[in-house]
Amino acid sequence: MKSGFVNIIGNPNVGKSTLMNALVGEKLSIITSKAQTTRKRVMGIVNGDNFQIVYTDTPGIVNPANKLHEQMMGYVGTALQDADLFLIVTEVGEKFKNRKVLQRITESDTPVVVVLNKIDLSDQSTVAERAAQWQAEIPRAIVIAASATEGFNVDKIFDTVLELLPEHPAYFPEGELTDRSMRFFVSEIVREKILLYYQKEIPYSCEVAVESYEERDGIDNISCLIYVERESQKAILIGHQGKAIKKLGTEARRDIEEFTGKRCFLSLHIKVLKDWRNSERALRSFGYSLDD
């Protein structure tokens, strides 16, 4: 039996979440074109006859500007400690920004797979050049050129990961897909829509909490609170005559119903919580594990 934790590390917007969803075969991590879309660690578990792969999507590496960023980097730090295999995801045209993180990976004995993602947006010579640079940076690494969105070489990444996993009993019961609750995925779906439909600082100033989740026959009743930092942000979220928040609710409800396989009634409410990104109390209430 092979089993282990495959922790996905990289800069913001390089396709970590897209790759994990492709490897797991389910949309567990939300995906947008904006940086800092992923805020927490999200596990995706793949079970086979003689293996269990526990993929972990982590926040993109940032220079912390507030306590929320510090917590996001705390999740990255934890991922550096408990990995059985590192999956470094990078774009062809970018450099790995955090040398300390890279140094911790290179100085460890943990196997490394470097995924040169989005090669469909590059050319063959550039891909070959970047692959050689990464091989020189981490000689023990296996470098794979891929495109997560196009599905190119995703099978090769999966096979390589499986080959490098250690012999170990399964960590989770067979049939489990993730360690996160349905409430978590509902809040993430709502937050994904905020990232998609609002601009500038609005998405980064919002946090979503599920206030109630009542399962009923035929239709679930879900109520969410969207926290913002200022009254002006609340007004933007609501929009003229409530049109913006109505669109947000409609689009989120559709995705929630697709995810759960059930109809739902979704109500959204907005609350101002000043400077929540720098409040340890608020971050704890939103499920950020400050002791990690």
C-alpha cells in the first residue's frame, strides 16, 4: 500500500488549484484569474486499489501585508513540514519569488516534482530552457511540462506522484474525498463569485461565513454572511437597486446545487467588520487555524 501527502506549492496564479482539481477529478478548490484566490489548505483525496494520494492545495506565496496573509503563509509553512512529496507548480515565464521557501524544499530529503504549467501559452524552446534551469536548481527533482487547463501531461504527473509515494497505510477511510465540510465549500463558492464579479479591493476585503445550513427533503436552506471592512464596500456589493447581490446569489446558488446535487434556497447578508484581516479574533471565527 502506498500513501502520502502531496503538497502543492507555488506563487499566486500559477494554476495550483486547477492542477489539484484535475488530479482529483473534482472541483474542490475555487479558481479565478485573481491572485490570492486560495486562502486555506484544501485536501483532495484519491483512493485506488493499492494507494491513497492526499493532495493539498495551498495559498500562493505572498509577502504578508496583514494577519490574514500571515495565516496564509502559515499554511504554506505547515505544508513544508508534513509533505511526503512536493509538487512545485510554476509558469514558464515566471521566477519562484520566495527563496526561503525554495531553500527549505531543496535542503530537505523530500522528493520533488516541478510542474512547468501553462505551456500552451509558451513555445518549446522557452519550456526547455526553464526545465533545464529548474533541474539545475533542484537536481533531484523530476520536471514535467504540462497544461492543467488543457489536461496535457496531467496523467504523467499522477503516475510520477504515485511512483514516488512511500509505502504506508491509508491516512483516511476509503471513500473520503476531502477533509473539508459542505459549509466550507458553500462559503468558497460564494467567495469565488465575489472574486469573479467585483473589482479592485472588494474581493480581498470579503470573507464568507455560513450562518445556517438546514438540510431538507428536496431543498436545502442556506444562509451566508458576507463580511466587509467598510460601509462603502457593502454598498458596492449590494449594487444599484440590489442587482449586484442578486446576481451574486443566483450564480452561487447554481454552483452550490451542482456541487451538492440538490436544490437550495440561498440567502446572502452583508455585515461590516472593520479591519477583520488584522483581527486574530475574527480570523479564528472564520476558521483560520492561527496555531498551525
